[in-house]
Amino acid sequence: MAMWVTVWWLEDKLVTAIPASHIPTFNKDKMRVGHDIEAQWTETDEQSGETVTKLYPARLLGIGSRATMMNKQKEFAQIFEPKEDKETNEDSGEGRSGRKRTLSRRMLESLSSPSQEQLEGVESNEAVAPKKLPKKTEKEKTESAATQKSEKEKKKAKKAGKEKRLVLKSAVEEKSEKDAAEEPSAVEAAAAEREAAATEREKAAAEREKAAAEREKAAAQRKAAAEREKAAAQRKAAAEREKAAAQRKAAAEREKAAAQKKAAAEREKAAAQRK
């Protein structure tokens, strides 16, 4: 079943029932009565004569089925549509009043022909001329008194209904004011969330930088240790080479001394033989 809504057009002070699809941002779960929205309205452009669809500001008065919203349209029209505005619409022929008259007619048609029962709630702005009544008989006087009493009761009931509607209108307006007052808080909360998210991002970036610095430090330490090990190995190799050279030199000197001793012994032996 298609979802319908009843809206109060803020610029024109008129109430109509329209399909929820005419509200681009409509969300049944998030939207409530009293929300200010923008709704689409299709009308004939006075200059070009073409049919155009535009967005106009409106306030949400009800959400439900088509039949329910039609009834809401009649009920809220008596609350939100001042009679002086309707009279002005009949007398004026310029500016936005032209769309007001179109809205009033389209409101009755309600985007598709409503039933006669739905049209019965629309009050006419045309004054009814009083008629001159003939002299009443006793029976007619009695009936007239009963009629007057009934009329008084109707007026009393109508007054009570009007008071009830005014209370409802006041509640809707108070809710709108409350929503407007709460909106800055929502903006501040969103700003605080963005700031907290930015702080978290900065913190994460700082942690990444710290981790990178620690990795660089560890790499530098490993490099220094490797260099120390290399230097130690070089020193050890040099010492071993020096030791081997010293050993070779000592062996050569021992061999030389032994050869010298042998030569001396041979010379002594030869000398002894010559004697």
C-alpha cells in the first residue's frame, strides 16, 4: 500500500494530502509529525504555460494511508488555513496568491478525485444572503426554538472542537520550536564527533610515527652491532696474521742460527784436520 502524508505548506498556509514519494528525503522511521521538509508540487507555470514540478517548504502533519490522510487534510485545513487568507485568495490575482487558488482547487481534487464525503468538510467562503422569513405560527415557533437550541448545542460542540484543534495546533508548533531548539545541540554533537574522530586520527598517526622511529632505531642498532662484529673479526684476523708472521720469523731465525752453528762446527773440524 502506498504511503501518504498530510503537509502544511509554510509559504501558502494551506494543507494537502500528497503521496510520500513527493518528499525526496522521506524516511518513515526517522520522520515524525512536526518535521519541516521540502515536498514536490506540480503546477502550471503562468509565463510558459508548461507543467513544472518544484520543491516548496512544508511541515509534516500526518503519515498513513491515503484515506486517513484525506481525513487529516480536512481536519487540519480548518486549523491551519485562516479564513482571511482564503478571502484574500479570492480577491487577489497576482503573485503567490495564484498558486494558493490552484492549491485550494487541487486540494479538493487531492491529486485524484476524492469522494463526495471528503468534499463535505470544505467550507465555502461565499456569504449566504439572509432571507426574509414569513410570520411564524406557534408550531413553527416551537420548532424554531428547538432548532435554535440545537444550533446552540452545535455551536458549543463546534467551539469545543475548535479549542481542541487549537490545542493540537499549539502542540505541533511547540514541537517544531523544540526541534529547532534541539537542532543546534545536534550540530554541536556532530561537530564534537568530528573533532573526536580527528583526534583519533592524529593519535593513530602519532603511534605510526613512533613505531616507524622505533623500527629505524632498531635497524640502526643492528647495523652498529654488525659493524662492531666486523671490526672485531678484522682485528682478530690481523692479530692471527701478525702471530703467524712472528712464528715464521722466529722459525727462520732458529734455522739461521742452527745453520751458523753447523757452519762454525765444520770450520772448527776442518781447522783441526789441517793441524
